[in-house]
Amino acid sequence: MAMNMPKILDCNVEDCSYNKDKRCHALAITVGDSSCPQCDTYLRADNKGGVLDASGNVGACKVTDCKFNKSLECAASGGIHVGKHSSHADCNTFTPG
């Protein structure tokens, strides 16, 4: 069964280099690899990155206890929301599974 990468519906982490107008412009992000569903692609730098005419997707998810994690891929069919948590970005769609 083919699976599409979920879209990043919005990102409220405006200090990320991939964020412009609360939209992620990284072609794909990776979520996980910490004690929370952290966006591993989050980058705070002086220069902006990404592709401005592209909307970000979720490429991989390493948060194995999320109900949307299927073989380390995100299966959130409606897309995800990304928001600020402490000093980093988190997947706000994370749901324990």
C-alpha cells in the first residue's frame, strides 16, 4: 500500500529558518529522537532555508509510541501541526498510541 507524506498544515515556530508566514518550507522534516515529538529539522539561523513555493511534509517519525507512527513513517492522514515547546519545535499532532 502506497503512503503519502503528511503535510505540515502550519508551523508556529517563527524563529525556524524554514518558517515563513507560519508555513514550513522544508521539503520534508524528521520528527523524534528525544523525550518529546521534537522536530529534528528545526534550525534557528540568520539565513532562511527551504523552498518558498513548497509546503513541508513529514518524511520520517522516530517517536515509536505515537499512534500515527507506522514503520517509522508518519501516517497522520490529515497532516500535522508544529508548535513551540520550551526552546524547540514539537509535532503538536503527537498522540500516544
